[in-house]
Amino acid sequence: MKIAALIPARYASTRLPAKLVQDLGGLSVVQRTYQSTLATGVFDAVWVVTDHAQIEAQIHAIGGKVVRSLKEHESGSDRIAEALGQVDADLIVNVQGDEPFQDAKTLRDLVSVFSNPEVKVASLMCKLAADQVENPNFVKVVVDEHQRAMYFSRSPIPYNREGVQLTYWKHIGVYSYRRELLLQFTSWSKGNLEQIEMLEQLRLLERGVSIQMVETSHQSIAIDTLEDLVKARKFLVGNLAGN
């Protein structure tokens, strides 16, 4: 089974303009993401899928592989689905372009669940801090006894009526798909729950597709704001100093 990581890399961004091409220790954010993904050793190939010449040039400058998007896309999933016309792989992992510090164990664990032929889609979750439960920017997931997603929400789920000790799970937006399922998923129209919560993974649940959740303790740094970028720069300096 051929495994590819596809990194959707849209140039435009709202809170931090052109965030993927910002400097992060001598390389851009997207260059760091590409290199750390490749360095995990999990994948047969790593591709960046982008709509912009500057990102394409930056990845080519470090010897990386790029697919240029020919269409406008609403989501990263749509962007990487278009790229499958050029990418030969059976299993596709959607790695977020704004997360420059990928973790090898987490990605190995994500891929390993596909040894079960019934798994078509998998994603990541981690324990959610108590002060993040009410924050709608942290997406919550509830799972069954086999760690299959039952529902995703921006609201605290489950509702803790009796105030018992409870673990909330945060959804981490890294997905792995079997090729055929990804192509199906991106051909479907948005579901009702997806439009209400603005969470594209609900489209899968509404269509009856199980999502296998994989627990991780790795806390990635996603760069959405200038503060995030400063945090990532400090983290990188600390890592380099420790080596």
C-alpha cells in the first residue's frame, strides 16, 4: 500500500496574511512543514498542493514535490482530492500546512489503523484542557468504545449534567483517507449538520461513514496568528539549542 502525505497550502489567510511563507528560523512555515513531514519516514511521498507561485517556488527550492491547484477550493480536502490526478497513492494523509512540527509516532499511529480493511477514514484527538471546553474554536468529539467518532461539535459534548469527572476530547484536524473514499467525500454536497456547525467531517458521519479516531499526546503548534508564529520561533530555537 502506497502512502502519501498531501499538504494543502493556500496562500491567502485571514488572521496572519501569507502565513505559510513567513520566516521560521531561516525557512518558511510551509518549508518547515514539508521537511518535518518528510523526516517522519512514514510516507512513500510528500507533496505540497498549492494555489500560489511563491509557495511552489519555496518548495521546489528545497527539492520538494508540488501540485498546483487549477481550481478554487473551499477546503483542504477538496484541494488534495484534485491533486490525486497526479499522485499515485492508496492512502492519503492530509497534513495541515500551518503545522510545521510534525510528530513521527502520531503519524505512524494514524496510518497503522488502516491494517483493518473496514477503516476508510481516520483522524486524531487529544485530551482537552478544562479551560478550553467552552471555547467553540476547540472542536470536541465523542467516541464509542472502539474509538469511532459518534459526533463532533463546537459545543461541549457530552453535556455533563451531573458534574462528574469527565475527559473531553479535542479533535485535531489531521485526516487519513483511503483514496476512493476521499474522492467520494469531496464529490458529496454539504450536509445539514456540517452547515450548522461548519465542520466538514460531519458530512462523513451524515453519510454513514465511520471515522476511526486515534489518540495522541503530541501538542502541535498551528500557526494562525502572529502570536502563534512567535511561539513557533521560540519553540524552534529551544529545539535547536537542545540538539
